[in-house]
Amino acid sequence: MTGGEERRLRAPRTALSLVIACLLLPGLARPSTYVVYIPLDSSIYPELDTLNSLGLLLDYLEEVRPISRIEAARLTLEAERHLEQKPRDFAARELARSVIAALREQVGEEMGWLENYRQDNPPNVIIQPVERAEAQYIYSQGDRRYWLSPGITSAYEGTPLLPNNDNLPTSPGSNEAVRLQSWAGFGSFLTTYGEGAIAGPLGAGVGGPPGTYPSRFNFMSGEAVVSLGNLAISFGNEETSFGTGYFGSLSQSNNAAAFTALRVRRIHPHHLPWIFRYLGPISAEAFFGQLDAVRPFAQHPWIFGHIIAARPLPNFEIGMTRAIMFGGRGNDHYNVGGFLGRASGIATGSISHGDSNSRGGVFLKFYFPHLRNAEVYQEILGEDNLTKEIPQLGHYMPLKAVSYQGGGYIPRLTADGLTDMRLEYAIMEPNYSTHGDSLYWSYQNAWMGDFMGTNSTRMDLMIGRWVNRRVKISGDVFYTERAPGFAANFPYPFEYYPYSVRKEHSGGMAFSMWELPTKLNILGGTLLETRVNASFEYVQNIDYSPRDSARVMLQLSIGFRPGGSRFEWN
């Protein structure tokens, strides 16, 4: 290890230290509970988002997902209490009651634990053979985008117009998918859960990006979780979404499949001691894992990341994200100290001694209660360090390539609170998600961040309306651009494209409909949930080529949660 590396190891890391404090303080000597994380496509998230946008949740930090069932239950009870305190003329009272009733049907068991002060003393054994079963029909047509610059970046689009779907493999035309989630808890502190899927066309093989060998059978997520008081330690594959973006996430998203990692996180938001309590409720998570070998160099790199989000004021949220990718076959020229330095982000290494690629971001969100609880949010993400540009400080600052994402949301566009509107933009820098030595931010050839990828821009305008306070219908108009000149620090490999590259433009519209879960007493209390998504997009110069492409996607989903299927032993 060089003297410069030793100095970097001794240098303070404020963000990392704060995350560690948030995860480990206060102490762990408290009872535990079962922790089952909710899949990111669950209707529980838009239901909680609705309650939050109505001003009924004061410590909900939606920038850190997934959350657990026990946390969703706590938030539902909080919304019930705050709804009782609202004046009788509160315009959205009936909508809030409808959403709360739906949540009570979904996480009612955990709400019962909290209401009866049994959250730290649940049944000794719980087995839920089917937590949720979902059947999907997906029709897809049109060219798929790809990003190719060997050794700098490599990523392919999954299903056109269906991002953030865990890179579930589909083929052009009709596809069918079945997803199944189950979980079990033992000894009031150990939980195991998993979700699997069978996907693809029934009468043909499953397509996918080169080198990924897509399978009809997919393990979507699954972990073993040990809870120690308010701290959860888990190992396995888990969906991840960090940040403020509604249509996409700059730092970590579930656009790619979940990767295996060790994770430490808080189950419920908490307050730090001493003067740090003024930061308000805090949520934090840290993970350490390993990525794939679908890279020409630095195969199976390590990745360490963390996020901290706080709500110091009822109408203000702030957070930070940080991640570093390092090592891998042929890129691991360091000793144990070098490994620990890179894993913590303290020593970022060099090309000759094991390179790394860092990301760091800050996000802000403001609420305006007197403007119908309007929200304004902004996120900034920097990537790669400024070691050469600022020799003394550059290795601490992942600000070489800065990308932006932000927007505004009006949850009560009409006085009755049943119509909302969202405007969001994202600008990805030319070096976003790219890096030499194959340390680019993709997993199994799918972007781990925003689905539009490097050197791109997107804008969305969406208006939604509740019907009968149970069905929400939304329409989205969007525009995107992609430029071919990514990886500005490296010669772009035009030889991989058999034509003179052009700038890509696209415009389109999307429609979505989802219904709050309905209880079917005729089927023993089974909950039924339905969703419909349809999109159309016209792309000029798809993949920077002289071709245009019309792309269409239709998704129909029906979800079931069987009633009375849980087995408990006390």
C-alpha cells in the first residue's frame, strides 16, 4: 500500500460514519420481530404514497425501498391517527379511508401485533405458503435499445416500455408470467422469504441480451433476515430502489435483476441521540455484494453502497447515497488493507493497483401543505472521482460526471383530492454508468440505475384520477433523447455500428389503471388486485441508426393473496 493510500484510509468519511451511526445507534438489546420485505411492484407502495401525499404520514421516507410488512402496518396506523385529527371538511377523507381499509386488509396481521403490543412477541413459528400470486400477460413489439462499448459499457433493454421490472425476460409478441411469493418466520427473529417467476411465451423460447442465457424460470428475490431490535441483517437477493425518482432512479433501481448482497438496515425510522435528534426520523441502509461475470474485464466486481434519508421537518426531506464498485478478476491488485479501503470508499485505488468507480448523490424534497400539499424534489448524482483534476481532494469527490433528476407533484390538483399531476425530468451525463476496466453500472447486461442509460434525457407529464375512490386511472405523455457520444474520455467504438450514427429522439404516451385490493368472501377472503399498463412510443433513429421504430407494450396483471392460508404456532 502506498503512502497516499494510507493517508486516504485515515481520512474521515462523514457520510459513511453517519450511516454507521444510524444503523448501530441506539443499542440492539431489544426484542425482535419478523421482517418480510414487500416486492416493489406491490400496490402497498402507491397506497402509502397516496396517504403521504395527503399529509397523513410525517415520518415516511419513500426514498429507501423496499420496506417491510411490519413498517407498512405501522405507517397505516399512523395514517389512521392523523386522519382522526383532520377537520371534518377534509376533502380527501373518503379517499384516505378507502386506502387505509385496503392496507388493513393487506397487512392486518402485523397491524394487530402493533395494536396489541405484540410486535416484539409474535407467534414462535409462522408459515405463509402463498403471500401473493400474480399472473401476467405481456405483449411487446418493437426494437429494443442497446448500449455497447466493450470495456466501457454494455447494457440491453429488457421489455420495451416496461422498465424497472427486475429484467424479467420476455420475447417479442405475447408472453405469460406467473410470480409467487412466500415466507416463513421462526423464533420471533428469523425470517426467510422468496419470490420466483415463470415467464416467456408459452409456445416459444425466451429471448434476451447476448451472454445472459435467459431462463423461463427466474428467482426474483429472496433473503434470510435476522432482526435485532430495530436492526435487520439480511443476506440474499433483494430488489432495491433509492432516491426520489418516480419513473426511474439515478443511483439504484430494480431495472436490472437483484444481485446477491449482505444488507444492514433499519426496520422503522428512528431518531439519533443528542443534538442529532434534530435531524428528525432517519432511515438508513448499507449493502455489500458481488456482481456478474458478463464483462470483458474485472469480472465479478465487488459493490458497496449505502443510503441515508432524514425528515428534519415535517415538510422537508434530505438524503445522501454513496456506492463504489471495485475489484474483479484482473483488477484486484491490492492487499487486505486495499480491499477494506475500497470497500469503505476511503481508498479508491488506481488503474495499476485495482481501479474503482464511485457514485455519490444528494436529494431534497419539499412539501407545501398550503398549496394542496404539493411536492418539489431534486436529486443530483456524481460519478467517478476527480483525482487528476483536484489531486488533494478529488479522490473523495465522485463529481466528475454529474446527472440530474427532479420534478414536481400536485396530489390534489382538484379540490376533491381525486386528481393529481406529476412532471418529472432526468438528464444523464455522457459518462453516466460508464467506466473503463468494465466497472460500469449494469448487472447481467441491464442498467442498475435509470433505464434510459448514459447521455440521455427524458421528460414525463402524468395526470391521474381516482374513480369511485377505488380505481386510479393515469395518463402519461413522455419525450426522450439519446446521443451516441457517450464515454467522452474514451474513443467511441463506431466500428461496432454498421452506419453513420445519429441522435435518437422518441415520444409516446402511456396509460395505467390499478384497483385497490378487493376482498372476495366467496373465496375465503382472498384479496384480488388488478393492474393494466399500456404504452406506445415512436422512436426516430433507434439505437443511433437510420431506422425508426414503433414500439407497443400491453401488460395485464391479476394478483391474489389467499385468505386464511397462514399457519401459526405459539
